[in-house]
Amino acid sequence: MNIPIENIRYIDLPELSETFADSFQLILFDGQSARVEFCVTRMDEPKPPNPPTARKYPVCRLVLTPEAVFQLFGQLQQIINAMQKQGLIKKIEPEQGSTH
């Protein structure tokens, strides 16, 4: 689609429900699209003295075009930069001489 971005109007859908996720299970790029599976972790009933256990359930499977992945990356980078400025996260610099 070659419509300039300024010619595409966003229409909000307030009735669209939100989906909560606390992790990813799968992120895959097949050359045509990226597939992301979002999950939520639910704690099992505690059974002392056994250690706590939990289960991970998929809540959403999202498929993105390469262009959408690029847009998502840019938006996430802005959020990460804002979180760094607020001191919520800290950027870890690679060690000098590290091969990783």
C-alpha cells in the first residue's frame, strides 16, 4: 500500500478490549511476517512446603508485517528512552574487550 501516512486517518474503537500480558512465549520472523505470542502467568494454589508453581497461558497471537515491526521498534525505543530518563531502567554498556 503506497498511501502517504498523513493521508491515513486513525479511527479509535473505544469498545475494543485490552489484553494483559506479562511475557512472550514465541517471537518468530519467517521472512514475510513476524509472529509474537503474548502470555500471562497464573500462580497455582500454594501447597507448602512445596515451592510455588505457576502456569503460562497464551492470551494473544499477533502477526505483523516488516513495516509494522519497524514502527513497533521505534515506539518501543521511545518508551525505553523515557524509562531510562525516569530512572526506571538502566542501560548496561558492554564491557571493554568483550566478544559478545
